[in-house]
Amino acid sequence: MTSGVGVRVGGPVRVVPRKPLKPRDREVLRWVATGGTAGGMALHLGINEWTAKSRITAVMRRLGAHNRAELVARWLLQADPEDRAWLRNRFGLGGGPR
């Protein structure tokens, strides 16, 4: 049996395998979740905008997302305890006991 997250996007639910997130993936996800742009992320991380866009695209591919909104939704579905704590502190989201 495959471990993963069931996601329905305009069709049948499909299972997207969970892949461990790297620290940089989390940084990208947090930036996108707060509405940050690739240009802003580039300035924040000291990289060029093209690299920032590439990192966002790589994380989208890793989680099987087609756009930034779906990327954040998928992250919410598979968030681990560290991510849930960050989401609760930032947005009051993430589920589970506070």
C-alpha cells in the first residue's frame, strides 16, 4: 500500500506519495503560504528571481501541485508536527490540539 495524501482536483481522488520535505522546501512553502512573490523570496534569500521561481516549481512538482494555491493546500494536508506548529502560530491553522 502506498502512503500518501488523497487529493481531489476536478476529478477522482488521486494519491500523491509523501516525500520528506527538505529544509529549503519548507522555507519555500512558508514564503508561498504567506503570499510572498518569487522576487521577494529572491531578495530575502539572497538569490536571483529565476532561482526562486525554479525552487517554487521544484516544490510544486515534489508535492504534485499545479499552482501555488494547490501547493499550499497539499502542504496543509501532509503537514508534519513542525509545519503544523508554524501554521498554527502564523495563521491559526494546521489542526490538532493547540
